[in-house]
Amino acid sequence: MNLRLSSALFTAAIVAAAPAHAAEFREFDQAAFVAAQAQGRPILLDVHAWWCPVCASQNHTIKQVVLSPAYDKLIVFRINYDKQKPIWQSFGVRKQATLIAFRGRQEVGRLAYMTNKDAITAVMASAVR
């Protein structure tokens, strides 16, 4: 077996062994958000900026938390802080790194500019209870 093929097989084995995210991740789209609300889905809005270290920390925690099967119905909509200002303003957001949890149409939790893993987990859990 040549080295290139061996490396490709090793990479494939690692990818296959890595756990998949239980939640669905999407860029924010108003129609998809409204449809998810109408279905009663648990939803997390993530107002994110690529340059924000707090956003990066929150994203890391979110990806860890959703590995639990409890989050298999959760949909995470990412709102681009730099490009979708009217959207995040419509949710009463004032700054990036804001997380908003919904259970269907009802807002059930909100967290702004925090990296505390327990606080992020609590907001996410409020959507799936």
C-alpha cells in the first residue's frame, strides 16, 4: 500500500469515528425560521461575527453541547452580525455574541456576550425541554 492511500484511509477512519452533530446548523433565513417555529422545533439563534473571540468561544461550546442526542431536533440559525443587521435588530439584539433560544414561537432564553459553558448550555437546554 502506498503512503498516499494509507494516509487517505487513516483520514477516512478518523472522520467515520468522529461523532456527528445531532443538531442542524443553517445560515439564518426568515422563511426557514418561521417554518421551524410553526413545526414547534427547538431553535437557537446565534448572532455571530467572524472576528469576535466571544462568538468563537460560544460556537465551540454549542458544537460540544449538540453532540448529545437530546439536541437532535435543535436547529441553530446563525445570523451574520456584519451583514444581517436588520434581522438581529428585529430580535432586540444590541451586540454580537447573542444567543436566543426558542421553543416553537416562544422565546425561552437569551444570553449576550458570555462564554460561560454552563450558561450557554442552560440557554440551549431551555429550547429542548
